[in-house]
Amino acid sequence: MIEYSKLKKKLNIENMNGEAEELAYLTHYLHNHANGISDSFKQRAEDYFTKINETQHIAEDSGIQALLPIQWDIPFPSPQNPEFTFIDLFAGIGGFRIPMQELGGKCVFSSEFNYHAQRAYELNFGEVPFGDITIMNTDIVPDHDILCAGFPCQPFSISGKMRGFEDTRGTLIYHVFEIIEKRKPKVVLLENVKHLVYHDKKRTLKTIIKHLEELDYVVSSQVLNASDFGVPQNRERIIIIGHKNKKFDFSKLKKKPKPVLKDFLDKQNSFEFLDEPYTILKEQKKQASGLIFAGYRNKAIRKAGVRPGTEHLSRVHKQPNRIYSTEGVHPALPSQETSGRFWIWHEDKVRKLTIQECYRIMGFPDNFKLIYNRGELYKQIGNSVAIQMIKALIEQIKQQLLKK
């Protein structure tokens, strides 16, 4: 039995540019060779293995079978006896996959466009996701129980005319619908930013729901906040759930008291303290969201058109200038802030959140492996999902929609 870490070294997976698709076929086959759904990946995987084995001499036998079974020495292996299957579309760095696997799910297909996210995904799950969903042959997607997609919100070209596929053609969600129509999963789980609720005068969300209904799904949706599920982050997201027969009941989700940021921080690290003038407010009031605005960097800001006294809380005064107390929760980590300028007031000092703390307040375990590119790390965590919130959803999906 060969260890995956030794195999990936021979395959040079760390430098997979140019061969990512072939590695996606190979790693998907290795993960699924025993569950009867690997036919979609087998031929391409065998062809690629034969080619590289001629030069790398990975196995004495020229056939891929000589590798099986693989010893998965990775941080997050699949469960030994899975209870359900799922696919991970727009997979990012695996925010859906970690809680899915913890609750007995077996991932049978993953797709992610970004190269750096693909690297992080492979590093933690031993699988290279397939790439651009817009040019991917959806016939290779196996049957599955749950379809997960944290899809990007693209403007619909003619949103609001309610023409099903015509209203979504040319957008990324269209390709998700195409897979749903082809594979008919029991459950569809979609996630997006809160703004989707209001996008295009609320017509975009209505179009998505209507099309799921046209595909014979009973649909429910709700905005959830990660801070209600055990992570100290005010992160609101729209969740859309479809099932063939039943309506998902969001009221049964198990919520928790809002935690405080200070309980999630590193005790020791190479902290970066703010070395420029700043103002800390004498009175710091906790907002209903759990945020405590502690102060701000003394930088020139735009004040025109802003209500007096709210300059440092307005939308024109962006996050990198704000300072929040660790006695409350943290604002949502955005994907656009690739310098990690998340300033916190902690133990009478102002410092940045460390990259490890950013991953922790999104719910990622401390053994999650990080790639060596700090800008991409901040981007990846800002694009991810709060793991504890997804876990609470999957617990109830299993109970309400998958239980026989």
C-alpha cells in the first residue's frame, strides 16, 4: 500500500499547473475506485498514470491498480463507512467538505476554478478539484445525494423575466442547474452573500428559487449568521435548500449563544501591532450584531455626505481603518482584503488578527494546512464558509431530508 504523500511527490502535484485536469481525474479515481461510481474518471486516470509511470516508475506494474488501496495520510480523509454522498461545486478550500465528512458524507466530485484554492484543497483532502465549470463536461459528475455550491453571484443578463434556463444562461448558476437536472440529487444546498436577497430588486433570488421549483424541488431559504453557530464573526449568508418532497425547516437549527473573539485568539505568535496614531473610544457599546466598535486609525477619511458622529462606521470608511474590541465578535472577513488589515483592540493594544486566527474564527481546525502565499490565504478565507454553520445545516438536512 502506497502512502498518498509519497505518491504526490512522485506526481509533482505541488506544481500541477498545466496538468491539473489530469490530476483531477487521477485523484478522483483513487478516492472512488471502491464505491462503484469511478467509471467517469477511470479511463483518463489510467491513461495519465501509464504515461507518468513510464518516467517516474511509481509502481512495478504499469496498471493503476498497483496503487490501490491508497493510504490517505492527509488531514481530512473520507469516512470509512459513509452514510451519504455529496459533490462540492465552487469548492474553494473545502469549507463544505470538512463538516460534510465529519457527519458521514463521502465526496464523489469537486470543482474549483482558482489554482491556489485547488492547491489548498489537494493539500488537505488529497484530491485535485476539476476546474472551470463553464467548459467542464457535466457527464463526468456522478450520482450523489447532496449537491453543495457556494456559487458566485453574477448578475443575470435578463433577470426577472422568469424564463427558467433562459434567465440564468451565461451565468455560473446555470451550470449548477444543468447538473441538478442531469443527476437529480435528493438535496440541493446553495450558499451566497446576503446581498443576493436584494439583488436586482429581489428578482435574482426569485429566479433561482423558481428554476429550482421547475426542476421539481420544494425550496426554502433564509439568511443565517455564523455568530449564531459558535464562531465569533458577524457573517450573514443566504442559504437555499431544495428537496424533492419536503420543505426544510430552518427553525429546527441548533443555535448557540454568540461567542466572543478573545476566546479564539492565539496566546503566542508574531503579532503585528499598529505603529501609527489611532483613537480608542472611551465608551464602547456592543451592537445588536455582537460587534463592539473600539476605535479607528487616525487616517484622513471622506466625510462629505456622512451623518455627523458616524464617519468611522460609514460605508465610505472601509474596514482597514476600523478597530474592534475582542470582547465582542468580529466583522465578516472579506475576500478583497488580501493584506489582512483586520485590527483588534486586545489587552490594551491594537494589533492585526493573525492568519491562523482568521481561519479559526471561520471554524477551520488548527490542523488545516495552509499554502505559502499570504495574500491568497486571506482571499481564500474571505471566500469560504463558516464551518460550524454548515455543520448545523447538514445535521438537520440528515434529520429532516435524508432520514428514512
